[in-house]
Amino acid sequence: MPRANQKSPQKLPTPVLDLGEHYYTPKELSGILNLSMSTLAEYRRNGLGPQYISVGYRSCRYAKTEVLKYIDERTRASTSATKNYNLSL
């Protein structure tokens, strides 16, 4: 017997995280970018560096696509080639 007020299934929201993507720890990323972990922490405090995901009180991860985007934005062909970014702390 069919139910009178049966609703169609609701569509779930698209997740923000791509679970198929690789996420780097600060230690892994410091080795990739040849920066100290304290420099990465300073970049996070000042809004510099690649975007990161906070996954806990004292834990964060960096999506590979954000790291590649960060590297691409800073790639230069010469010292006279400039873009607007600020690395001063």
C-alpha cells in the first residue's frame, strides 16, 4: 500500500573536500617547498602561502591543487617579471 505523503529523496549537498585528492601535512609541504614548518605556520597566521584546511585544533592540511596553484602564481621567467603578492612578514 503506497504512502500518501511520501517525499522524494532530498539531494545531498556536494562535499567541499575532494576525497580523491591528496592532502599534504605541514611537514610534507615544508619539504616540498623547502621552507621550515615555522615559516609555514607564520604564513598561515598572516594569510600568506597556499590555502589550507583546518582539520582540528592543532592540525591542518594543504590540498595538492592549492599547492600547485600557489607555486604556479609565483613562477617567474625573469627577475623583472612581477605579480602583486606580498611575502613580507
